[in-house]
Amino acid sequence: MAESTGAIYTAAGANLAIAAAKFVGAFLTGSTAMLAEGAHSLVDTANQLLLLVGLKRAKKPADARHPFGYGREVYFYAFIVALFIFLGGGIFAIYEGAHKIEHPEPITDSTVFGVHLSGFWVNVAILGFSILAEGYSCLVALKAFWAEKGEHGALTAIHRSKDPSLYTILVEDVAALIGLVIAMTGVVLAHMLDKPALDGWASIGIGLVLIGMSIFLMIETHGLLIGEAADPDVVRTIQAAVREEPAVQHVNEVLTQHLGPSDILVNLSLDFADDIQAGEVERTVARLESRIKAKSRNVTRVFIEIQARKAHAAGHAPTDAPTGPDAAPPGSAVPA
């Protein structure tokens, strides 16, 4: 979480400075692409503040109304961020771009404190500064993401990640860099070809990038919001811990769910040997809970149900198991 918080602060500071520069450029030159980019950076800054609010609220201790804590606040605010990108960034940019295409106006020069400024070079300078600042923010977010992703590819790591605050910042920064390249292309082509409408098309391109990114983030955050199982590696670790107990004859079921990025709930249904005394059952359960938490640092709660294998099978109708690389590992019913 520390890595994601640092990346958020870096991104927020960079985007606030970039937004101010872009709005000044849009005011001086009348560039629609610059205005769309300014709105994009302003929305990004607000989004990063929302993520910080989510991270802070997620740390609230459990209470009577929320006995499992507030960890999912992060997921809620990440979903709101995705909606803000869609509405505040993407739709606005497309609207402004369409307006500029219908009513094209050339980029205007301006005079500041008696100094004549070329509108074209003002936009180029501001976009160049923005690319440098956004590039630095992206490198910070990429470094934090790389430290967390392990051996998986980027898209797989995002899909498996339970910390949306980290990959949201990275995706935002990548989209921002793409948007800046589009804006620079639009400004340069509109000037060189003397076609102001190209500035509007650049704004529409920026809007489409933002909408695509927001839909991607909404899909990724949706699963976390409604409850996702722990990573298959964590499930395998739990099963391995259970196998170390000779008193356990069968693992009926392993159920896990993320209550937050670093808060995993584990429910186990175990079939113990019939000749095990009650006191030994209690000691085994205590050892299992301690061992599971020691091996999986994000496991915070472990509930163990003692149930005969046949009774458990009779009470649970078969369901379709997920397939593919993210399917739960085989052995939800593994003999000790």
C-alpha cells in the first residue's frame, strides 16, 4: 500500500501542475485539444484525491455495523474514479471536439505583458512540459506496479491484482501520455496544414482513449467490488498448510474472499478423523489458523467448519468451476 500511496501523491502533484499549464494554454490560444487535455488532467487530479480518501477510509477499524471492516472502500472509490474519467474526461473531450469540428477556429496568438506569443509554440511548449511531467509520474507508478506484479505479464498482473489504487494510477498515466501525443499531433497538423478542425479531431481521439480506459477500469474494479477470491497461489498455500495436519482426513472446501487489498477472509470446511478427541481438534484448529496467517500475510480472518465429507457433499450441489489461468487450483478436496 505504501508504494501505491507514494505513486498517487506523485501523480496528483504532476497532474495539478499540468492542468494549470494546459488551461493557461487553452485560454491564450483557443485550442480545443488543449482544453480537453486540461479537463483530463483536472479530472485525474480529482481522481487521485478520491483514491487517497478511499485508502484512508479503508483503514477504519471494524465496528458493530461493519464487523469485517471498511477495506472495500478502496474498491468503491476506484469505481467512482472510473466513472469520473468516463463522464468528466471522455464525454467532455468528445463534446468539445465535435463543437470545434463544426465551428473551426485557428489557434490565436496572444500578448502577455507586452510580449507577443505565438499560439502554436505556446501549445507545443506546454504539451512538451506536460509529456515530461506525466512521463515522470508514469515512471513512479510503473516502478511501484513492477514491484508488486511479480513474474506475471502486465495485463495478467492487473487482472490478478487486488489493489486498484495502484493499477488505476498506472493506467491513468499511460492514457494521459497517449492523450498528450494525440494532442501534440493535432496541434502540429492543424498548424502545418492550416486545418483547425484537426484540433477538434484530436480532442475526440483523446475522449475515445479516456472512455476506453474508464471501461477497462470499471470492468477490473467491478469484480473486486462484489467480492473476488484470493489469488490461486494463496489458495495453494492454504491447502498446503492443511495437509501438514495428520488429523485432517479431507478438505471439503476452501472459500476465500478479499475484503480489501490486504484483507483476506478464509473459510475452510474440513473432515477430521473420527477418533480425534475434542481437545486435539481445538488445538489443530488453532495451529491451522496461526500457520495460515503466518504463510499468507494478507489473511486476517480464518473460519474453520468441522464437517463430515459426505455431509458436506450432500449439502452442496455441484457448480461449474472457473477455467483458465485464474481458476482455483485443483485439490479443494485433497486427502491429507
